[in-house]
Amino acid sequence: MAANGKRQFDALGSSWTLAYDINALCRIEERLGIENAQEFQRTLQKNLSFRTLRALFCCGLSPDATEEQAGEIMSALGIDEVSGMITETIQAAFPNAQGKAGNADAPKPKK
């Protein structure tokens, strides 16, 4: 379960953290050429290509993670599992007015 925009998981014999903090969101903007929060939200509402899904996952892993590493982890876990993790973790990064994760207005990526 994601809390505060972070989720721990195990894959490929290692422990990982998926986190969508401000730095990760800035990496996403830069990597995908997104200019603002509304464009980010629109991007997540589209049917995402495998490259975009991998980029979102990679940006949430670490500033040092490579897209190749992200792809290997995604292959090990499966697209559905990773898509769910991205959705859950991004939603947890945007708390609602009461401070609870899962704001209805938070961006939700589509596969």
C-alpha cells in the first residue's frame, strides 16, 4: 500500500521504493516534455504507450534508475501490477483536503 506517495516492493532479488515526490514529478515533466500539472493529468488519462509507462515507473524509482532497469522490473512484476502500483502511488502523492491519500482529483494513469 502506498503512503505519502511512496510504496516499498521487492523485485529481482532487491527491495525498491516507488515514490512520486516533487523531484520525481519534475523528472516526469522533463522526460516526457510536460509543461504543467494539467498536461500531466491529461497525459495520465490517455492510453499510455509502453515507453511512457516505463518512463513514469523509472522516474518514480530513483534519479539514478535507468529505463532499462525499470523495464526489467516491469517484466518481472507484470504490466498490470506495475500499472496498479503507479496509480496507487501517484494518488497517494496527492492527498485530499482532509490529508487522506487517494484524492478523487489526483491523476490516475491509464494502461
